[in-house]
Amino acid sequence: MSKRQTMRQRLKLNRPSRRRLARPPRQRTPVGMDFTAANLPVALSLQHCSACGAAQYPPREVCGDCLCPTLVWREAETGGTLLAGVDLHHSLWEFFKRRIAQAPWPVASVRLDCGVTVFAHLALHTFSALPAKDAASLPADTRVAVFSHSDASRNAVLIAVSADTPIAERGQRRAIAQQLELTSPAEKPEGI
Amino acid sequence: MKDYAGVVLAAPVSFGYARQSPRGANWFIGCTLAEMLRQAGLAKDDVDGLAVSSFSLGADSAITLTQHFQMSPRWIDQLPYGGAAGLVALRRAARAVQAGDAEIVACIGGDGAAHRAFEGTAANFSNFTIDASFPYGAGGPNTAFALITRHYMERFGATREDFARVALDQRYNANHYPPALLGHKTLSLEQYLGARPIAGPLHLFDCVMPCAGGEGFLMMSEDRARHLGLPYCHILAAGELHNAHRDDPVQFRGGWTEYADALYQAAALGPEDIDLLQTYDDYPVISMLQMEDLGFCAKGEGPAFVRDTDLRFDGSGQQARKLPHNTSGGQLSVGQAGSAAGYMGIVESIRQLTGRAPHNPVSGARHAMVSGFGMINYDRGLCSAAAILGSAQQ
Ligand SMILES: [Zn+2]
């Protein structure tokens, strides 16, 4: 086998779809990594402007309101209102492709009470009154709570739950993240 | 705002549409340029301005392309504005020619479609996207637009049947535009409604197919075009506004609302005088936003408007009101060739206004509205641009 063919073979075998374990996207920007660090000890931490106090999201370098260069990570209120929820049936990323092969992946956009809009994984099982367990049956303006948890790539990601879900304790939050199958890689037993 | 008198658009070229290609962006941009020169009967060095848009140039840029193509332009620009790139290039190039900074500007959008290239673009789109949207299901722009579409449907009562009106008439147009990648297939309402789901209310035929290709046109003075014997069209008005309505929690309108009136005023026309409309159709709901914001109907009336309007290029639909829309089939049926998609509406409009659309002609077309929308950053599209083009026979 020529050197070139060996390389081709390796590239082919190295495709995400061939690997035994698939994880959520690992890549973050430097401030995205700060988001993970700031969220380790608390339910939800966001950047706040040291001059005007405005909460910020997505993570950034300067205040989006007054351009103040100093943003501090501070615990934030978890309450918010659902803008829209959808079920994903397609993904570009192997981890989600494998999860979606089992069931559609629900995500939502949420307006937090502190004024920022976040995307979050949607824990449909916490909405007990929901007739069908799909994101489309969740109406806009539903009250929700949003907290952070580490995913299987050890990045903090946001999870939206019904407003009455107990999330004060770390164990409660971990149980929800585990039920979403966010904390473990998506496994393909015959992979390499 | 100063008008666009004295400058014209010519040499419209759509090049090399393909689902996948081993060729890179340089190849598509270079071949598009060569075709533009051939069409205009110009030599490479007659072009002294170059405006380029591409997502897949990699380490290359507009300036490194000048060495690749062995050109020496005295005016250069690179416009990474996705669906608005062509219109922004048009505005910049027109001013350059008016000011005498360049005599002939080649404006080109082009992209390759290497295996898994789209995934890479989506994963690395911007800082906000990397940190706050791609980790949530990695659906690319589909996720943001599923949320926007869902919100629009709830707020204004739009249905999937309404979105089908846009997709189906565009497919009909594509059936008459040979280069369209999906033009050989018809699309019925049953097929549209029965398509596999992608994200929330979005199904297969609501989403564009990423592909490779190039689109380009030349900007020059009217005198030069006449001297060269080239068919051309005019810019009657043009505008742009970015990250408008930034406090809207969910996007349901774009920057067009802020300058649509000014465009009509500058062109001394109204929406009823527009003979063809080219919107940026990365998703049907976005075409509806543009119809509303550009004054073809009121906000929230997009669904009723498309129900009551024949959007086919030849007016063969049942509805009494006619508005030929995305007359080559748009991205939904031609394919989305990266940044070329932001040039597609201009190139197709030049063809229509110069009588060079032999298979899908809009008869008697004199005025075209071209609209662009681009750069889905995190939860919304940021760029908006629009222009009214007019045929030379006013
Ligand atoms: Zn501030």
C-alpha cells in the first residue's frame, strides 16, 4: 500500500461517524471558556457590566450597551420566558446525529428576566402538563428556568426546564442533565 | 443620498453550479471572471476593480486572488456579507466608478463545496455562534431559523401551506432555468408537506441545498457599456442597514423597513411598479419578511399576500395578482453556492432586464427589486440590503 493510500485510509477511518464515542462540540472562544469556569460553582452565572450593570449573553469582551471594557461574572436569576421551542431532526455534528437517531432533540430560545436571549437544551420531561412530549406543543410565553451544567465535552451549556422544577441543588441539576443524555458521550459499540 | 446615475450593470454570469466539487473557491471565482470577460469582450487588464465574496477562500483573500489571476486592480474590496454581499458590492463598486477610482469593477461571489465544508463553516461562523448556538444541536442556521419561523407562525398565523406557495412557485421557475440543480424535478404540495422534518416547522423543501458555484457582474460607466455594445441596466436606488431592530427578542423584520420608502422615492416608483422581485430565500419565511418590509404588503400579511399572488415568472398561476418572484428558482431550487447566493438575485435581474433570460423570461420587465439578507449570527440575520434596478429602455 502506498504512503498516499495509507493516509487516505487513515482519514477515512478518522471520520467522526466511525468513532466509538462522539461528544458535543468542544470548541469555545476564550470568553466561552470563561463562561464554563464561572458556571462551575453556581446554577447560572453571566457577565455583568461593571459600569451600567447590564447582563450580557452570549459571552463577550465589552458591554453591549455602554462599551465598558470591564465585565464581571456574577450569579444571575434563572427565571425566563420561552420565545420559541423546536425539535431538531437534523444536525451537522455526530453526537447530536446519534442522539437524534433515537429521538428528535428539543432546543429553545428563552428571554431571561435579566434581559438577555439564550439558546438552551430543552428538558421536555420537566413539563408535566404537556400533552405531547415535543417542543412544538410548548406555547410561547411559557415560564421557564434556565441553568447551566457541564456536557460530555466538559463545557457549560444551558438547560431550560419548567419554572416549577427544583434546581437549587447541584444533584437536582445533574439528574436533569443526565436524563437529557448530555453528560455522557454518544456511543457506537462497533466504532473505533 | 447621491443617486447612481451614469453607472450600469452588465455581463451577468452564473457559473458551474454543482452539488459537490473537488474545486476550490479560487476556481469558481476565476472561471466566473473569465466568463464575464468573454461575454463583455474585455481583456483581463481592462478590469481595474475587483470585489469578491466567498466563505471558502481559506487562507486566500481578494488580494491574494490578484496574484493568482495576475491582475493589477487599482481598487479592491472583499465583502464577507453572505446574502447581502452582492448588493453591498454593488453599492461600493457603483460609488468607485462614479468617483473615478475604477473604470470597470468585477463583482464576484463564489464558493466551492468540498466534502464537509459546510459543517466547518457552520462550526466556526462567529464567536457568538461558537459559544452560544452551535453547541445546542449543531443545526447551523437551521436552528435559528426554525425558532424564527415558529415565532412567525404563532404570531401571524402562517401555515406550512403558506410557505409552500413560495417554494412551489420557485420550483416552477427553476423548471424553466436549466442551470438550477433541482430544476429537473417538479415539486407538488403533497411532496412539500410530506417532506422529512429538519428542525421544528422547517422541512426538507424549506431548506436550501449547499452547493458550489459562482455569480458575477461588471460595474462600469454607461458610456463605456454603450461603447462596448453591451446590454446593461441601471441602479435606480439602493440601500442597506445592518443589525436593525436589535431589541426585537425574536427577528420578525429586517432593516428594509427603515429605507424601503426612500428607495421607492429615489426611483420615483411604488411597489406596484415592480415587475419582478428577487428576495434572499434561505428559508421561505425570510422571503415573506422581505415582501412585507419592502412594502408589497403590511407586516404579518405575508401569508395572505403569497396566497393571493402568482409568484411564477410567466404569470401562469391562478391568482389574479402577479409578482414574478425569484425567477430562476432562487436558492431553494437552484442551490445555495455560499457567497454566490448573495449575488444571484442581481445577476438574474440583469439577465431579465436586458432580455437575456431565454428560458424563463418575465415579459416586458422594466423594474426589478433585489433584496439581500445575510449573516445568521447566533439568533438572527444581521445584514439587509436592497436595490431597484431598471432596464435601459425606460
Ligand atoms: Zn455597560
